[in-house]
Amino acid sequence: MPARQTSPKPLAPRLARLTVLSACALLSVTAACSRVPQLEDRLPADLRSQPYPQLLPLDTELAQEPLPEEESAELSEALDARADRLRSRAEALRRRQP
């Protein structure tokens, strides 16, 4: 029995897909190179001539902040101490009044 021959895939769907992908790539490149006046015109004239600020690595800047758990524990302790002081003050005021 002779081997079955398979017909090659039609070229039209592949060509259409390639055309669409090429058009999308061209539009993306064109949009990336365009000027956005709405954003550029919002900057005041005195800031336009200023240099960009220095960029800092995030890991060093974020590491300086205390952890939320530590910060909330400190806040809780401070609030508890304040509540104790207010209770003792209220008790002292109650004792003074006849």
C-alpha cells in the first residue's frame, strides 16, 4: 500500500496572521514614539529646565521603615500606657471630690 501524502497547509491563514501581527507591531512602535502633549504641557515652565531627580534603589529605602508588626506593637503599648495614666488620673479626681 502506498504511503498517504498529506497536502501542505494553505498559505493564506499564515499570511493573514503574519499581516495582523506585523500591523500590531507597527502600531505599537508608532505609539511608543509619539509625543503626548497632554502630559508634557502640565509641567510648569520652571520645572521643565530642572534635571530629573536621582533614582534610589528601593531595597535600601524600604528597609529603613520599621516593620508594620513592630510599629503596631509600639502603638499598642503606647495606647495601653496612656489608658492606664488616664484611668489613674480619673481615679485620683474621683477621690478628691466630696
